[in-house]
Amino acid sequence: MLDIRQIREDPDRIKDAAVKKKIPCDVDRLCEVDDRRRQIQQELDSLRARSNEAGPQMALYTNPKSQWYQRALADGKTPDDIKQLAEETRRTLAQVKSRIKTLEDESRRVAEEFGRLMLTVPQPPGPNAPVGEDEAENVVLRTEGDIRTFDFEPKDHVELGRMLRIIDIERGVKLAGTRNYILRGDGARLHYAVLRLAQDMMIERAYTPMVVPVLVREEVMCGTGYFPIGRDQAYLCERDAMSLVGTAEVPLTAYRSDEVLAEDELPLKTVALSTCFRREAGAAGKDTYGLYRIHLFDKVEQVIVCRNDEEESIRFHQEILAHAEAVMQAIELPYRVVNVCTGDLGQGQVQKFDIETWMPSRNSYGETHSASRFHEFQARRLNLRYRDTNRKVRFCHTLNNTVIASPRVLIPILELNQNADGSVTVPQVLRKYMGGRERIEPPRA
């Protein structure tokens, strides 16, 4: 969410952001509603002041023993004159109260519309976010690692998983429908190994590990920017007005919502391993094969809440990206880093870097990580603030990034480490999490 004053000062900037991000947002209507909201408030303040004045006046007019009543008689007014004044004041007060009631009803309707429109306003992209229509126009910043060439016909991860009996997509679909799977045996162990590696590396970097809810209130989803835009991607528990999260970013970022932090508490650096749920609405027929686009996965997520400072925010953006790259380098996976274009940015993101990992079965790089910074966008929605050294209360900046997400990352791990005999070599850094296992081999007949 943005400050309405900033929107009014430069509405064209917001309109431009909406076009670049392809987010419907009626800025003109928002300004009209805000004008009416201000008018109503001004009139209400005036009417309430009149109402507050009329009350004591009525008390004087109806109390013959009051000093005012006696002075009025001494000045030549009759009791009937005073009674007429009281009646006129009573009629005026009734009119004022009726008008107040009408305005209060309108104020509620206008406030609701104002709130709905404010939730559609996009965060303008930063100057370093390339302008583009979609992911095809993302800009590659650098490529790391060598892409393996095979001297045999390589298998994809589904074939390998079936041969090694570590991935069972058919029974996952039987239990839960499309885009589901089961990991078993060494497949489950490999899954947990990459998650534990990522979490251990983040703890070594002084991030506080957290265990957080994955079923949260709707206001938490709204506060982090996942509602109302993107609501169709979430699994809803309507009976309880709760939602399953698609990332631990949601509870980690909202953890200190509606609080005023001391500046010396910042930055807050947290990390959480959680199960994530996504409906993949609008992805019908897209990436239906294997483990790439699924409804359920586990992810280690890092979140930073920091001061409202552009340079600091940019520095932390590079830091969280570097953490994810360190994990990829430890597993020895080839990847590239891309600067995401405006048409592929989310509503609240100022800038985003994706890490895309080489996947032989796709013969291309596939997204495995996203590192985003939001400025005040999430903090304003969450009312997440701090008091600076000048005692001024300011909104925080927030950032987040995937450290690792599995089982998608198992695609390159399995495919790039396969051997001609169908076995898979376990990356060196993961072996300590798999009891020293060096290879995953087909079961003996």
C-alpha cells in the first residue's frame, strides 16, 4: 500500500506503474473517492461541533434557575420567547443529527470503496527494473557454473524417480489429484537434505530460525500483498476465514505487524522452513509434467525487515540473493541470475531478481528462487513501524527471498548428477544429511 498523499501528488507515476505492471488500477476514481472522503469528514467535524454546542444551549433554555435564563428575563425576553428559542434549537439539533447520520452512512460506504481501491494500487518499480511485457523480457545479469554434457542418453527426473523408486507421481495423483506426488525412500531423504542444508547455512549467517503458522488470517494475506490480487492462487478455509500460505514470507513478514519497533532492533533477519500451498490457478496445461509446477512443496524462506532507507534496502537485496547463490554453488548446480522486468513483477515489488537453474529435461533454465524488495508496501499494509533516532515513527522496508524450494530443485539435482547405469551421485555437500550415502541406486530385483 502507498501513502495516499504520494498518490495525489503524482497520480501519473502510479498510472504508469499500473501500465508497466499490467495491474488494473483506477487512479482517477481513487482520487475522486478520496476527495469525497475528505469532504464528508470536514462536514462531519463541523456538524459534530454544532451538535456539541447545541446540547449545553438546550440545558440553559430549559432551566429557569440558570443564570442565563434569569439574565434573559431581565433583558426583556419572556418565557415564551425562551421556549421558542429552545424549540428552534431542538429542530436545528434534530436536523444536524439527521445529517450526521446520513453522512456517517455515506462515510462507511466511501471508506469501503476507498479501501478497496487502495489495495489495487501498485508499488512503482525501481529505476533498475527493466521495462518489459513478460518473463521473456527479463534481463540476464550473469550465468554461473558449467552445463553438463552427457556421453549417454540422459533420463528426465520422472524416469529416474520411477527407476530408483524415489518418486511416485501416479499414486500422488490418486490421493490428491493433478500436480501432486509422493517422495519415498532416498527421494524423501534427498528432499530433506537440501532443506536442512539451506536452513543450516542461513543459521550460520545469523538469521533467526522460526517455526511459523501456515494457516493464517485473511488480514495477514492482505497485509503481505497476496490478497486481494492473487486471491485465486490461495487455498481458502472459508468456514474459519483462514488461508493456507504459499510461502513462509507471509507469517515471517507479518510477525511484528501493528507494532512500533525500536530502531536498534533492526534489521530483523529471520528464516523459516515451511510447507507451501498454491492452487496454480491459470496454469492449466502448463508445466504439467513432473515436479516443476505442483500444489504442495517445502521451502526455506529468508525475510529481512529493515530501516526505511533506500541504500540499506538495496544492500540487503544483494545479501539475500547472495545467500541463495551460496546454496546453489554448494550443491554445484549451474544457474543464472535475471533482473525481472516490470511486466513480470508483482504488485508490491520494487525490484526482483530470479535465480534460474539449468534443467536438462527442459533444455533450459527454470526458475527456482525469487529475491524481492518492497520498500514500505507491505509495512504500510501491516502497520509495521519503527521509531528512529529522532523519535519519528516510520514504516519499515521489507525484503524476502527463497533460500531453496523442494522438490523443484530435485529436478536439476537428479538430472545433472545421473550416471549411465541409472544411478544418481549425491552431491558432496548433501551426503552428511543422507548418512554418508554417495549414490542413489536402482533397487535390486
